[in-house]
Amino acid sequence: MIRIATLITACLLCWSAPALAGDTPAPEGAEVYFVNLSDGDTVNSPVTVVFGLKGMGVAPAGTEKEATGHHHILIDRPPLGEGPDGADELNYGLPADDHHVHFGGGQTQVSLDLEAGDHTLQLVLGDMNHVPHDPPVTSEVITITVE
Ligand SMILES: [Cu+2]
């Protein structure tokens, strides 16, 4: 019985997590991913990064249209939801700085100038107000090595 109760509690926790995200719903199965890079790749700068999106469409920032969003790339920072503000960062608009780049024009790729060394990258889809969807549509975090 105790084990079952523990499982139920764990499930309630995992179900409550997405409710913390922004208000804009993401369709089930929506997915953002790196088209041309994989975890552990070694590349030269500038690094071309192509963004893939399944189950949703790309729309410029400020566009109110169901099941759309625009791309963001997170560079050299913890996975979304694990930064200094924890899960709270799923509720507000992504910052715009060296670690958070917005593609509010609806762009689907970028050429990044990165210094030699290891860098982490993560793609995050944002709604018209740059807030992650509910549930958040994020890629895996990959680490690439720039020669
Ligand atoms: Cu944005």
C-alpha cells in the first residue's frame, strides 16, 4: 500500500509540473530538435544550427495563432527549468542576452560565433510573448566542441 501511495504521489508531482508552464497550450507530441547537430559533435565556428519542429508551426513573435511559436536557443546555461529561478522560468518570457537568443522573425536556423571549447545548446519554443508553452517544447541539451 505504501508503495502504491508513493507512486501516486510521484505521479501527481509529475502531472503538476507542466501546469507551471505558460498559458499557451502546446499540442501533444510537439517536438523541437537539432536537425544538423548531435550531442558530442566537434565543429568549427561559425556553427550553423538548424532548428527542427514537429507538430507545430513557426510564427513570428507577436503572432497569435494556435499551435505556433518561435525558436530560441539557450547557450551555455542550465537546461530550461533548472536555472537560478528553477521551474519559475517556465512561466515568464525568456530573457534576451548572450545565453538566450530569440528568433522572433520566425527564423529556423542561425550561424553562431562560438569560442573554441565546449558549449551547451538547447532549443526552446516560445509563444507570441516569448513564454514557453504548456507543456514546454524543448530539445535535449547537447554539448558540442568547437575547435
Ligand atoms: Cu522570443
